[in-house]
Amino acid sequence: MRPSVTRPGGGADGGAIRIRRATARDAKRLTRLVRTSRAYEGPYAPMVAGYRVGPDYIETHQVFTAVEPGTDRIVGFYSLVLAPPELDLMFVADDAQGLGIGRLLIGHLREEALRAGLTGVRIVSHPPAEGFYRSVGARPTGTLAANPPAVMWDRPELLLPIA
């Protein structure tokens, strides 16, 4: 059974958030979600300023969206790279944070990883998101050093066990 979350007040039909595979037509909406994330304001802004989630990326990777019922509004998404196993991207819309959507996405990621035969998924975290990943069971494995000019800060590295 797939995990689900009912948003307070529900969507237009009062149902639960659903997870679906992203399509190439979602590319602009996913890019907007990345570029407008408050988690990347201030010193983190340059990292996402020109970031683009293109149709080619969606077609080549395991990209899944969390969709608000009745509206088809994307409120979050993640991208799982299978070889080597890594969570490449995960974003939840600012106005949807704190509603369990991140946990819903991680639950779905675990199912997909299990189906693919993975035993763990590497996460190189945005520093402010480390606490969230730890709260869903990811264990710290080290720190990835800054890589200027692309990334100007060290990032926590974690492993999410798949059981």
C-alpha cells in the first residue's frame, strides 16, 4: 500500500496527496519549485539561480511528484538515481511544508528503492535539511567538502537504509 497524506482541508476533492511519475510536461513546474524554494535564499541562492529540471532529466531518471488532489498542483518531488543509488533532488513547496509531504515522498522513495533491489540510498543534503533526513532514518556518513564556484559550503552526507 502506498503512503498518503491528507492535506488539511483536502484538495479540491478533499482527498489525499498522490504520488505519480513525473512527465516531461512537468519540467517547468519542477524547475519553478527548485528556484523559488525559501530553503535556497541568502547565501544558498546562487546554487539554484540558473537550475533547470529539463524534460530530458525527467525521462532519464526516477522522478516522482506529490500532487494535490483535484488540482494537479505539484507540491513536492524527488529524483532517485539508481546507479549509484542517490537521492539527487527533493523539494516540497514552501506553503506545503510541515504537512507530511516530505515523509510521504521518502516513503515512496523507499518503496521504489526496494523494488529496484537497493539496500541504501546516499543523500548529500542541503545543510538546513539534514535534520529532516535524520528524522526519517538517514544516518550520517561524512561531509562532502565545498566545491567552488558551484557549491560554496560543506554538505552533510547521509545513508538512508532501505529495508
